[in-house]
Amino acid sequence: MNKWYELSPAGGDLIAVSSRIRLARNVAGLPFPGRMSAAEETELCRRVREAVSSWHAENFTEYNETTPASTLAALTESHLVSPAFAESGRVRAAFISADESVSLMVCEEDHLRLQLLGPGLHLDSLYARADRLDDDLCGRLHFSFDEQLGFLTRCPTNLGCGLRASVMLHLPALTESGGIRRIAERAAKVGVTLRGFFGEGSTPAGAFYQISNQSSLGLSEAEILQRVTEVVEVIIREEQRLREEYRKADPTGMADRVWRACGLHTHARRMSTAEAMGLLSDVRLGLSLGILTDAPARPLFALLRDIMPAVLDPESKMTAPERDAARAELLRKALSPREE
């Protein structure tokens, strides 16, 4: 089965990269993770395993505390589990669908974190699918719920409907103009936050940002989806405006920047993760402005995943220079744009 990020067009949406829906849930009658005994964690993982086994439309792989650290690192780089889950020493489990569009973490910050991923800006359709899976889990596991507070969660920001809706955006023009700070301040006023490439606590890399709601208490799912979508659409329009301004102000300079990135990608013999992300950012920019007319054979978001250290070297057998060489070779094969 193809991964969800391989089914999108190679160029993809060149500003809205991907969307994510995440639901936080806890099972009634059990203490929050961190206060659970190993026996309670094991029993919860068993109950969730049974629930997931009934989802015949999906084919899930289980990862748990016996999974090698290198594999968990690759899952983290692929945005399928959180760093907290990967680094925890406690009993836990993650169930990930064959196409990697659905993941379910058990015994992370909450008992369950259900996540759905998809290309572009499609929060509504992702939530509709998440809602169906959530209803099935609720019927089997009986989640903690309060009439006033909503779903009970370990962190107060996840109370209420427990929904976190986020969109990955590529914002090189806003980043370079300094406008990203202004955008972040405006978004915060309506309860929406900008985070780095790997979400909370991370820094932007390659001008990629996650845009998501800050909390869910007092808001319905529909209100959260609408609010995040509206903010994202405003940011996209501003990014598009600035890109065109930069191009018109110095068309030769912009073309030179893009083609220099292509030259490095197609000829370099070693490349670090940070350099590769920055150059892929310029390739995306060139495609969006029509400077490049042929998208790479592999979707750009898939390439961003492929170049990550643990994904590139899942068995941790390479030295850092060997990984840099393997990364450069991967990009040389994947990128062969032609000038208009």
C-alpha cells in the first residue's frame, strides 16, 4: 500500500504542505499516564489492541517499548509518534496504518492520541474520518467526560473536545521579510499558534511551520476547524503576495537562487539535513513561482521525510559523513528539474 504522502501530486500544494487532526482521550477509571502502574499500562495497551483489530478497513503495525530506538526515531521524524512517546521508558504502544495516515499512541501524555494525516489543506475531511474512529473507540473503551469540562485530559489546554487541528505551511517569503513574527502575534489573538517543523518546542527548519489551535476548551470541533482554516488562508494569501513582490523586484536574483539550489541538489556529494531542507525549500519556491516547470518524480513532502537521519539510516549503521553522502545521492536521483 502506498503511503499517503506518495499519493499526492509530486509538486503538491506548495504552501499548505499537509494537514493533521489529533484527538486526546483518556479512559474512565484509570489514572493519567505517569501515575499508572505497569500492569495498568499493559492492560490498556491490550484493550486498545483489541479495539484496533476490529478496524478491518485498515492494516495496522504495532510499535511498543520493545521497538528499537532507531525505529522510534524514524517514526518521530515522520511525524507518526511524538518525541515524548519515543523517549519514554514506560509500557506503551503505537498503532500505525499501512499508509501512515492514521496513528494511535497509547500511554503518551494521555491514554490515547488519535492522529490523522493528509496532504494539503483538508482539515474537514480528515476530521470526519477521525470522528468515525473516535466514536468506535469511545464505544469500546468509555472515555472520561465531564458535562462542563468535556473530555478530561492531562493538560488543561486539551480539555473540551480534545481536538488539535494543524496545518504544515511553507513560508519562506514571510520568514525572510520578518513578517512571520507579525503573523504569529495576530494568530495568537484568535487562539492559533505557530510552531516549528516538529511541532511544540521545535524550531522552524526550511521555513516550514505548523499552524494549530492553542486550546480546545469552550470551542466546538466545527469552530476550531473553521478558525484554523481561516487563519491558514490569510497566511497563504500573505505568503503568495510577498513571493510575487520578491519575484517582480528582482526576477534574475530569484531565478538565480532557485537554480543554485537545483545545482547543489543535483551535483553535491555530501549534504547535511539542515542544508537539504533549506535547498528543498528553494525548490518548492521555484515551482510555486513557475521558475521550475517540472516537479520531481517523488513528492516534495516525501523527500523532506526521506532525508531525515533516522529515516535515511533506520539501523543506525552509518557515520554522519556517510549519511550526508547517502542524502546527497538520494536527492541527486530525485531532483532533475528543467528550465522553462
